[in-house]
Amino acid sequence: MPQYSTPGSYVSESTLSSLTAATNGLSAAAFFGTAERGPTTATLINDWTSYKSLYGELDNAYDLGYAVYHYFQNGGRAAYVNRVVDTTATVAVYTDHPYYPNGTGQASAALFDVDAISAGTWGNSITVQTIAGSVASTATTIGTFTLIVSLAGVEVERWIDLTPDANGNRYVEAVINNYSSFIRVSDVATVVVDASLAYYTTAVAALGAIEGTVGDTDYSTALVNLDLIEGNLVLNAVGQTSSTVITAFISKAQSRGDSFVIIDPDASDLTLSEIQATAANFASLSGGGYAAHYAPMLIMKDPAKTGSAAIRNTYPGGAVAGLMVRTEVERTVAKAPAGFEADIRNALGLVVKVTDAQIGTLYDGTPQVNSFKAITGAGVVTWGARTLETSTPDKFIPVRRTLNYLKANLKDITQFAVFEPNDERLWTAINMTVSGFLSDFWRNGGLAGGRASDAFFVLCDSTNNTTATIDQGEVHVQVGVALQYPAEYIIINLSQWSGGAEAVESL
């Protein structure tokens, strides 16, 4: 029997004879990649504007921005973005301190230290400047100052009427460290009240940051940033096909039990055989049901340009993640993110043209590769819903994501039971809560079965909650669900009937 150390709800999977046992709400994406600047921790953003303010404008040198952009364009909602840097990267610091109080009887000293908010050479382009604020210094009042932050000579932030007074409403450390997207301050000096106190008007740039080449282990190390994030996640290491990186991401998804990995193609793969060779690297990875591989690269609109040249070969992972969320909103996680409704917005074509037969070859490969198809009237659509796993039920994306969704939500909705008296009243409440949730999910098409009783069952009573388990502080809930499987192959036999004769063709 498992040992439980932290009070809470625990959900696991088990196989039944005909059923499979199973973050609150919609899935969110989690993107990992390189960017010019920005936080090196998993940071929640809810729209494209928020991304730009933290990580900068689209730049052809960084695929992360394009993945996030196409995620939102394709129906994505919340996203966690993690800028990946190498272990040698350092933060730009100020080798001189331009902020000196100059009051009577006070020696000139640094008012506070300033560093760039995150590692990387981008911080070397920051300039900070202080100018007088609207509140002048008096015998009883410490005057204010305005802090101007510029990046590459362009003003990006202006913080007015800051004060070094820790009791002030606009204490510089509290304001800057909680709201600035570019700098952090520390070691704020204790300033003595003095009517002649003033602040130098000067500007100094940050220097000293270094940044090396990002490697596979940097991506693996960055995954620890997901440990404090709860809920259903769709993970994408933008443009990464290294088995080291993919293994780490799948392992994280599997250990969480509520996440799924989208694997991008190799940008250098320009033939069917090259796509297959890349996919073969993932064939023997453990936990393959928690990941899906998509190829080839897509020709997509480039919002950073205008005119006929505004196109770009782009990794599809961001758009696919957005499609998954969009499908989840419209049809639940039980609907495969593929088919005529699964159009990739802003996609103009495929970098590698594949025929229907070649799509089938990729789809039946080892492992399976989900491809794309250009359909007149529908655009470029996703034409595949397989994971890396080859056996049911984990070989289908919607099946795995349904299980992930149920596990995350069942854990969430049963939290109320923690520390409640462990008796029949609690078991009844759990039964009602879980049954209500599953009934709604079934009615929305998430589970198979013509009746609720055919779609799921919930067991939480004295048969699985014994004196021994109660003594251990455990409540056991057994849930069985009838999963929805996608229809992949539509078999039609067309008959021509005339005067009793029949000619049959298969489509």
C-alpha cells in the first residue's frame, strides 16, 4: 500500500475489465525556449501583449516568441513561459552607482544597488536615470525622485515619486521589485531627513552580463520551475528534438500525471525519410503515452513583417497547443484535436509536401507522427491524434488527455474532504460531488455511454473504506469511466444497384 505523508487527495490510474479508472478548469500551455530577455522562471501570461512586455518583440532568432504568438492566435488561453538560459549566464549589474543623496552633513553614498531582472547580455543595454520628483525635501519630509529605465536608448519604464523611506507609500524597493519588468533594486540606504537633500540627475548603463549557448541539460534543469504550478499543462520545448530533452519532458509529464508533451519536428528534415528518422529517436522512450510528435514544419504568417515576404517556416507546437485548448473549450478534452475543425490559423502550407499515402506512412510509423493536411475550404488542418505509445488506450491523444483532465479535477474537487470526519456522511458527500462532476462531463460528450450509469461509476463506502484505512487517515474512492475513442478510419462500401445486380466499391 502506498505511503502518504502530506494531507490531501491522491488519484491514481488502474485498469478495469471494461473501464479505465481515472487543473481544475481548462488546460494551460507551458513553453520553454530562448528569448532575448525575460524571466528565467515559469511566468504566467494571458495574452500576447503581456508576452511582449516581458520577453520582447518577435525576433527571427528566437522561436519561443513565435510559438507563443501562434498559441494565442489558435485559441490558447493561459500560458506559462520559461526563458531558458545556460548555466554560465549572469545578471547585468551596475559597476557604478549614480544615485547619491547630497544633503548637508551627509556623505555621498549609493542610494541603492540596481541589477537587471534576469540573466543575459540583454541587460547590458539597460540605462537607469534619476530626476527630481514632485515632493521636495524639507526638515520633516524626505523628497521623492523619478526613476527612468531605458533599453537600448529607448525609455521603457518611468517610475514617478519614489522614496527611499521604507515607511513611504512608494518605497522604491517595494515598487520596483514588484512591478518592474526590467530591473531589481537592493541595499536601499537609510536616508536622514534633511531640507537640502537632493538626488543627482545622472544616467549609468549596466554592464558585465555574460551568456553562453543553451544546451540540452539547461532545458532539463528548467523543468523544476513547473513544480509549484498545478493544473493541466500542455508542455512544449520549442524546436527541441534531442532525446535528452524529450525524455526529461515526458518524465515530468508522467510524474505530474496531468500534463502532455507536444514534440516539434526537426527544422532540417526536408524529406519523408528524414522525418521518420527523427521520429525513430522517440520510439523507445518510456511514458510515450504522455507525448505526441508533429511534423513537418509549417509555412506560417510572420506577424513581424508585412507584404508578400511576411511568411516564415515555423515550428507547429505553439499552434497545436492553442488548438488543443480551443478544442477543449468547444468540445471537451475527449475530442481529438484533429480533423476538419482542427484548422491551424495563420498556416499557409507545409514545408515538406506530403501526400495522403505519406501521411498514412507517418501515422502508422514507429512511433506515430501526426501530420497536417491542406484541405480546400478548410485550410491547413491537423491530421492525426496519436501519441508515441502504440497500444491502447494511451495511443490516442484524447484518451490520455481525458485521463489527465479527470485526475486533476478529481483531486481538486475532493480537497474539501481533507481533515473532515472520516465516516458515512463524508463518503456520501464525496460520492455526490464526484458523480455530479462526471455527470456534467458525460453530458458534454466527454464519456461514452447512452446513460450516466454506462458512462461511469463511483464507489466510496464501507467496502473500500475499512477500519484499517480509516485508522491511517485515508479515504478511498474508486472511479471507473467509459472513455471516448476517436474514429480514425471511416470505412464505406458503396453499392451500385440496378435491376437486382449489385456492384460494390470500397472508398
